[in-house]
Amino acid sequence: MKLFYVLISLLLLLPPSFAGSTPNLVIIFADDLGYGDLGSYGSPVIRTPNLDRMAAEGLRFTDFYSAAEVCTPSRAALLTGRYPIRSGMCGNRRVLFPNSKGGLPPAEITIAEALQPAGYATAHIGKWHLGIHEGSRPNEQGFDFSFGLPYSNDMDARAEILKGKGGSGSPNPPHDGWNVPLLRDGKIVEQPADQTTLTKRYTDEAVKFITEKKGGPFFLYFAHTFPHVPMFASPAFKGKSRAGIYGDAVEEIDWSTGEILEALRRHELAENTLVFFTSDNGPWLIMGDQGGSAGLLRDGKGSTWEGGMRVPGIAWMPGRIKPGVTPQLAHTMDLLPTALALAGTPAPDGLTLDGTDLSPLLFESKTLPPRPFFYYRGDQLFACRLGEWKAHFKTQTGYGQPKPESHEPPLLFHLGRDPSEKRNVAADHADALAQIQQAVKGHQSGIVPGAPQLR
Ligand code: MG
């Protein structure tokens, strides 16, 4: 009897085993969705019942970060598990433009490339924005299948159509005002892409991929085009939210997420699929009604204030992840190490990673080791967080402030007592500042900047 109890106790201590059926991974990445734009994150006006249910059934992060303040570096970091300074996917131009010479270097290893040797089927659906030249495109960065836009939906503007109709921030943009193509495995299937039905078509493709690959394992990287301006929604959603076309676009993404989770349930894959929902950066505040909300956080997209980089983060895997809310710090660069752990695959030799495996937190409710988080604007380090303390060495509003302001001594905020970063308490907490400066020193000594790609 005693031996029996000892054995049972030992079994209970074992980490959850995924032996037998390798788990699937789905990452859903919204574009420019703010920290305050979901019901479960406090939005009083945008209805997100599917994401709220996902949060109630899963683990909702209060302190989850994108690894950059704008699109291209954020995506590079998520897919490689590395600060974008290492891949060169950041700089003064901020993002890749259609005339940029570079792209995600072929030598970088994406989550898709890391999972392929473990037998994963891989798909990219939605926005890419990591390069249009050979070696940087989705099919050359580990994705068996790709369907979506090569870059942002406001690029390739057609001046002749847009004349007099407002720019990308218009509340009612012309559907053919941007010449961005829709690609399937690198081939143009529609140009200009009809943006009004993009979310619906992305979702159909995602559900089809899940259905076809239900034997698993699979990795789906679903990067929405919205709610990035110009804002569009399908007829079923247009004009339906209280928050204008921005709210319509977010509510359609909520619907889409519900469709993905429902497909997983239908195929009995829910308990064997980690789904992670997040956003590439904060809300684009200068877009007014067409920009979202960072809630109580300061500033938005483009800045290293909290509103620029702290974003919704929801992990879902019913039966494996205990429902709850966690204040632990995590970020998009953790997803690659977490994916490797799920797959039971070691990290590629010699690869420097900036993330950590979230499995102990997700599956065993453990506390992650304390670690600093670094806030870059382009290739410049602007701020660092350690525990509840955040120091700003430089500050600059996301858009509109031409030059950064340097701070010596740095500004210091306590993100627990002052999440809106209003009260600089550097003068009273020299010890916290010294610890952060130590962390920055260690970080910078290990950084080898990659060749700049955005030029
Ligand atoms: Mg973005």
C-alpha cells in the first residue's frame, strides 16, 4: 500500500507528458491591436466573446510583450526567438518597404524551420512583412504553405484612386485604393487584394489547413492583416460594433479566433494544440478613430512606453493549461523555445536565443526565473524592465516627436504601483536603477548586430 502511494505521488510530480501525440501549435497574431481592445482586457465597447472565452479557459497574461514597437522587427523576433537587432530586421526606416533591399536573412531559423525536422506541417496565413526577395519569403523560411499579403495593407497606395478620399486612416477607405497583392505560395492570385473579405478568407484557409493536417503535428502561423489601417471588415461585421470600423475589424478577428478554436474542438485536437493569441505592437494612436486603445498604458505603437509593446497575450490548451491570469513577464521571443519544448526537439546548435521555454508556467503553474526585458526602438536600446522596475534611457513618443530625449539619470517607474508610467521615482531607488544598468551591460556585451535589412 505504501509503495502504491509512493508511486502515485511520483506520477503526480511528473511534468505533463505529450508522448504519443506530438502537440500542434497555432499562433494568432493581430496587427496593431492595443492592450485595451479586448473585453477580457477591459474594453467597454468592443465585443470579443470568443477571445474572452479563450482567456477564461486558458492563461491570460497581464504582462506580455511584443519584442518591438513596430511590425517588421516584431515579426522577425517572434519567428526567430531573437531580438531583431541580431537579425538586422530593424533600423531607422522602422519596417520593410516594398523597395527595401533586404529581408529576413536565410540563415535565421524560424519556428517553422525549427519544427519541420520534427515532422510538422507548417503554414503561414496572413501578413508576412519579412521580405519579398529570394530567401526571405514564407516558403523559403520553413512554411510548406503560404496565403496572404507580402507586407502591410497600406503600402502600394494608388494615388489616383485615393485622391480626395482620405488616406489610410479614412473611416471609409476605397477597397481598391491599395495595390497590395494577395499571394498563394508566392503567386499572385488577386491584385489589388479585396481587403473587405481578407479576414474571412484567411480564416477559411486556416480551418482548411487544420482539417487537412489533423493527423498532426502542425504549426499554423496566422498573422492577421487587421486592425492595421486602412480598416476593412466583411459585410457581416461592417457597421456592427460601437467602436466604428476599428471595432468591426477587431470583432471579426474575434469571430475568426472562435472558428479556429471550434475547428480544433471538432477534430478533437483542442487538448493537443497550444494556441497563443497576441499582437505585433500597440495601437496606432495617431490614426484617431482608426487606432485602438492601450487601456491604462502610456502611448502606443512606435514607442517604448508600455502602450507600444505590452499587448494582449492568451495561451489556450484545455486540460493542459490551468485557467487563470498570470502577472508573470513573458514575450513573443518565448514562443520559439516553447515550440521546441512541445515538439521535444533540441534548439539548433550554436543558436543564440532571447526567449525562454514557457512550459513550466503554462503546464505546471510554476514561476519563471526573473529576467530582464529590453525595449528597442529601431536598433537603439531605449528602456529595460527588471521585476516591477522599468528604466528609460531615452524616450520618444511613437509618432510626432522628431528626436528622442535622453535621460541621465534614467527615468524609473514602478509598473506595479504606476502602470501608466506617470511618476518618475529614480531619485528614491538608486538600487533598482543599478540592477537594471547591470542587466543592460550584460545584454549589450552579448549583442552582435546583424547586417541592416530595411534599407
Ligand atoms: Mg503592426
